[in-house]
Amino acid sequence: MHKFKDFIVWQKARELVKVVYQLTSMVPDEEKFGLISQINRAAVSIPANIAEGSGRKTDIDFCRFLDIANGSSFELETLLILCVDLSYLSEKDLIPVQELNQEIQKMIYSLKQKLNKN
């Protein structure tokens, strides 16, 4: 088992959740139970799966949860792009979120590589 709070990727993912919640507050209220809900759930899923995976008995199990977290990060990216397509957000609004999300994706990949070597 690993201490998830010590992982910088988990800390960054928490930061991402805060930024995403701030961003979704700009999306119209009629999307509260549609896009906003799905975007927020995808964002929350990233640190949650990192934490859950870190509590598993094997690194193989942990890697599986890292894959799920990574999938959620790509889902998040897609949903935010859809918000631009629907003119709810501007591309400029997405830049900091996309940069942080891509950093997290790279960190997840690196962590998986490290775990696979063990």
C-alpha cells in the first residue's frame, strides 16, 4: 500500500478539481444536471481513483486505478472541449485547466512506469 497524500499527482489532481469547479460555475445553470455534473464527476474521479488504487494490495491493482484516473482526465478534457463547442466557455478559459490536466496525465504515466518496474 502507498500513502496517496504523498503523491504529487494526487495533490495536483485536487488542485484540478478546484479549478474545474470554478470553471463550471461559468456554465449556464440549465446544464447543472448535464454537462456540469458530468464534468465535475470526471474531475473528482481523478484524485479519488489515485487514492483508491494506492490502497490496493499490489502495484498491478494500483496501475489499474491509475488507468481509470487517466481515462477520467481524458473524459474531462473532452467535456470541456464540448463546452467550447456549445459556446459555454472560451478556449482561453480552458488553457490553464488543459495545461494542469496534461501535466497530471504525464505524472500518471510516469507513476505507472515506476510501479511497473517494481
